[in-house]
Amino acid sequence: MSSEVLFRIGIVEVACAILFLIPQTAFWGAILLTAYLGGAVATHVRLGDAFVVPIVVAVVVWVALGLRNPTI
């Protein structure tokens, strides 16, 4: 994978994380991070790599959102 592609993927992930950090957009950020990490899980499964870390991170995102906003 070229470094330009990796850079763009990183920009998307950082943008999703910034959305998650802003209280008004935290719900959308959590959804986008979960989708992003779902793609990571699919890629790791396809390659036969360990895929537990993206799942744990996605769970932590939703737990954090639930602690920040109890109505979730």
C-alpha cells in the first residue's frame, strides 16, 4: 500500500475521532468509528490476522459514549 493511501486512511480516522470528541457530533463520530473499525475487522479476518483489537476499540468507543451521554 502506498504511503499516500495510508495517509488518506489516517486522515479519515482522525476526522471520525474528532467528530467523536465534539459533544454535539459524538453519536455520529461513534457510528463512523464503528464502521471504520468494522472494515478493519473484515480486512484482518480476510488476511488471517488477529482481529480482536479493532473490536475492543469499537466497544470502548460505545462504552465511552454511553458514559458521556446516559440516554444512549
